[in-house]
Amino acid sequence: MAAAAMAGSVVFNAASALAAGLDAQPDGHENEFGRSIPSRDFASFIPCAQAVRIAHEDAPIIDGDLSDPVWRRAQMIDEFYQVDPVEGATPSQPTAAYILYDERNLYIGIYNYDDEPELIRRSQMQRDFILRDDDAVRVYLDTFGSFRDAYFFGVNANGARADALIENNESYQNQWNTIWRAKSQVVEDGWITEIVIPFQSISFDPSLEEWNMQIVRNIRRTNEEIRWSNIDQSRGRIDITNPGRLTGVVDVKSGAGLEVQAYVTGSAAYDWTTADKDYAVNPSGNAFYKITPALTGSLTVNTDFSDTALDARQVNTGRFSLFFPETRDFFLQDAQVFEFGGRLFDSGPVNGLPFFTRNIGIVNGTPVDLTAGAKLSGKIGPANVGMISARTGASDALGVDSQILSAARFSVPVFSESKLGVTFTHGDPTGAETNTVAGADFQFKRSNVAGAGTLFSDSAFIQSFDDGERGHMAAHETAYRSQRWNATLRLRDITDDYAPRLGFSNRTGIRKYNGNFFRIFRPKDSFLRQAEAGVWTDYITDRNGLRLDHYMGAWANADNNAGDSAGFEYQHARIRIIEPFSIAGEVPVASGDYEWNRYEASVSATNARIVGASAEIGWGGIYDGDYFRASSDVSLRPSRFVEITGGYEYTQFDLPSGEIGVHIASIDSVIAFTPDMTIKTEVQYDNISEAFTFFSRFSWEPIPEREIFLSFGHTALIDRVDFPRDFRSRGSSLALRLGHTFRM
């Protein structure tokens, strides 16, 4: 029934388009629906679609079936192009998208035609699934006309959902979640998905006459990527520099603009070393109020982070502290407005970041209570605004008092694709110092340089004031990206006294110069989809110009048409150790100069198969000794309901001062009964801390506004020396959280 009704809709919309003479030019071609399509200059191609307004009582049923009569009123979007494997080619399968809206919601229907529906890949059901491994569609909405930041919504043929925030066309924050619905079904000539996005779930500029929009479809068995706009292989799929336009979304409502998330958590904990038991019932909540459709005020009280996943296990074998990304929902809401520095912090080791939300509620890696927090985020006129202030609880174990921590970020668009901004922070999570940070950045971008390339030029200056001590960081990057030739040059200067207590900095008193140059190859009529080869260098000195570290190397990698890959990298290093340190706290490395060569090879088989795997091996010298590293990951998806992933990494250091082998192992599993009911389990162990961690979470959303969450955790120590291994339990915890979101 769905296919037949949709066929009628296709004929109806195609006839309407032809009658209106849309895009009908004799030098073009006919698409799959018989509509005349002109030849396109994709550098200037900007497709446009009209969203059709409907009455709320006429809204379609969200069931993956486009036979509702109201869909016939929508404009058909049917002009899609390949980006991979052949830029600008006609897709192997046609796609038709439809957009409706009423005063409360945006409705998107997409018919993904497929003449071999039995080959549609749909191996996942859980929230925030890996889209590249399945047949899936992606929708990007830039509701502020930024051409940099967007909301992302993805759906596969099972109706599994993924949502994320796109920041600066580079960062994909998939930890962000909001309320929306989607349903999909496979039919005799493809698969259909229906999406409904409440306007209360996103922020937008009501004065805009059009939103930026992108629609992307991937067909997994051919590893084919199809786009509505931005038909350019040099731009990633999350790059919305050259999006399509969605017009007609006017006079919409987000209710009273108030959303309250109310939770109550009952928890029990048992300490196996002391036999102490602890029981607690804790209410918590978040409130969000849209002061305007583009500006949201947020409040959190007694914030509950029981659903936060484990950090990926890391063992520090180097000289500098490790960086762990933010994963907590409250801090990820509208996180893009706090983005600072553009590409300066998007790649490579993070150092010098002025503001990092993980420092709110976590002190030296240990959580402390977040008793209350307030946030303002969104837009005031053309300006992006982000302000946050939080009060953390005291901790006798850590020896810290309650703290008030605050940060602010303001930026404005300049020129056509650039922006200028400032940032401020105040507070020290430990309370040891009186700390203030102020910074400014300019992010320049220009498309279509030297053909179809893009020029980036980002600069930042940050000053810290730490109990009377002043320090600064200055940084600049210029980069050029195209389908063939690419280059990057980055400079960074960090003084000894630079101390962003609410940011992240793990190496000061340096000047760093690094760059790369690489070439991308896309051979025609080959089993290879893409190959890449390049050279790179990092040169680090102290602030007097004395050389500290110098790395240089070259790399090459290639992907085949199925998505498998292989790569090789060579590195030459000259290192000067000023302060002695110990690898993993055990093997000492003395002061002095060291030089070595190192090699690394990697292969991976795509996870789009039932069994996917990857492996890396590295070998060479280090600190006048030998280095060896091997790691592997295996993913098993026997059905769309089950996924099991195992990872293992072994690193060996054999130095004149001693020898150590570092083992890190993990097992993750997902059982997805439906797209809205899952059990996720994480198991981790490393032999340096000897810490074993088990964490399992059951989550169920009976309706999008309601949540039932149950978690069980267990920690233990496993002796790495004695055999048989001594398993000593440390603690167990059980938590049940009930939550409901009230929208007014």
C-alpha cells in the first residue's frame, strides 16, 4: 500500500514540477522520476525546497508509511547526486524527500528506492548507531544561517535514531540527545522513513526567511554516498559550507518555551573492603526556558550523571596528562556556542584549551557533586552567546571546598563564512587559585579558492590571570583543503605561566611549529576508492628557541570500494627530556637527548559486514630502547538486535632502565530490543592500575518524553603478578532512575 500510494505521489509531484517548468533545460537529462535536470556547476549549485504548512490535526502518522494523503501536498525533492564513488554522477538508486510542518513540528518523509531491497543493510537498532555501517539517511538543519553549526538527525532502515551537534563543520558531538521520533520500514521497492522534529527540541532564528539544510543518503552495499547539496568530494558529509535551502518555515511555536526534566534516582552501594552499605533517594532536574526561539536559559539542580558512559580506558605512558572528552548531557546541550579557536583545537593533541566543561563537576579525575548550574545559550541578534555558572559541592576526600565556576563565550559572523569571538572563564575547580582567563579568536574561511578548494585561517590569543601571575597562549593555523592538494601550517606559543584552570593545558613554556602536506588520489575504474600520501613535521622549542622535540614523518593509506583500508606511517624523532619521568609510573626515563625511528602499519575490514575487525602494529626505538605496540578490535553483529565489540592493546617498552608491558582490554555489548529499549554493557581492564570495571545500563523510552533507566556497576582489582589471578572486589552499585520531560 505504501509503495502504491507513494508512486501516485511521485507522479503527482513530478507532474507538478514539470508543469511549473522547474529546472527544465534542454542541455540536461531526465532523472529517475522523468523530470528534466540541467547540467550543473556544483561550485555554485544551491538547491532550494519549500516546506509546506499543514494544520496540526492533518499531521501524518509517524509509522514509516508515506501513504497518508497529506504527504501529497508536499514538494518532492528528487534531485540527488553521487559524491562517492563518482562526484556528480546519477545515483544508482533514486531518492525522494518531502517536508511538511505545522505550528509545532517539522515532518520529513524520505522514500529510499532500492531495486534489491533484500540487500538493504540494517544491522543496528540502538540510539546513536554508526551510520556509515548501514543504509541510512542524514538530515542537517542549520537554523541560524551560520554555515558552520547544525543539528544532525540520522535514521536507518530499522528506525534506529542518531542525533548530534555539528560544530564548526568539523566536530560531531553525538553525545547530544533531544526529543524527536522516527519510524522506518522496508517495502517491496526500497525503504521509507518518517521523521518528526518538535520545534521545541531545537533553537532557531525566527527572523530567517530560509534555513540551511542538507540531506545525505548512503547505500552500504555499494559504499555509495548521495547528497542533495554540497556535491564536493573535498568536503566531508558534516560540512555545511554549501548547503541547500529550506524556505517557508514561518510562524511556528515552541509552546511556552519551558521544558522541565524531572528525575528521581534510588541507589544502593556496597563497599566490599569495609562491608559498608549506602542507600539513597535523590531527586534531580533540569529546566530549559526559551527566552526567545533562538535563546535558551537552562537550570540544573542536584544533577544526576548516572547514565554517563565510562571513559575509554587510557594508561599514561608519556610525559603529559591525558585528555578525556565531555560525555555529560547537560554540558552538551548547545555546546557549539562555546566552541573556541576553530581548527586550532580540532585535531592533534589538545593543549591550551581555555574552557573545558569537564572541569565542572570533576576534580583531578574524580567526580564531585554538581549542586546547581545555570546556562544561557543561543543567539541575540547575529551574535552567538554562551554563558554558564555552576556551583560544585565540597569533597573531604579530595580536600576541596564548594566552588562557583563560570564561563562565557560570544561570537559574531563576519564576511561571508568567518567569525570573530571572545571567551572568558573564572574559577578554579580545586579552589587553590583565583583564576581568570580571557581570550579572542578569529576564524576565517573562504570557499572556491584555486578552483574548488577551501582556505582556512584561524587565530587565537588567550591570557590567564592566576593569583597575580599572567600567562598567555597565541596560536595560528592556515590550511588549504581540496580534492587533490592539501596543506596545513600551525604555530603555537604558550608561556610558562599560562594556566587556564577551567580549560585544559598539559604542556607550557613552549613554541610549537607543525605542518603537513598531502595529496589525495581517486583512481578511476579501480578497486581502490581513495588513496592518500603525505609528509608532516612537528618542531617544539622552549621560549628561548632551544630545541626540545622534533618529529617528522610520512604516511600513506588507501581505502577500497567496500570500505576496507590499509595504511603505513614512518616517524623520525629527536627528543630532549628536561625533567626525568617514569613510563606508566614504573620505568624511569632520565634527562638527556634521544633519537629514534618508528614504523606503524594498520589494516581494517569494514564493520558493515557481520564481522568487522581492525589491527595496528608499531615498532622501532624509544628512549635508547625498543618499542612495540599491537592493538586490535573485533566487532560482531549477528543480528540487528545484538552487537559485541572487543578491543585489546599491548604496548611494550624495553629500555636500559627497565622493561614494562601495558595491557588494556575492553568488551562492549549492546542488546537492542527496539530502537527505544537497550542494554549496554562495558567491561574494562588495564594491568597498570589493575582496575577491572563492569558497567551495565538498561534504558527504555516508552514514549519520547519518558525514561526508565537501570544501571549496575562493579569494580575490582586483578593482580597482574600472582597466578592464578587474585580478583578482589572493591565496590558494587545499583541505581534506578525514573524520568519524565514536561513541555509547556
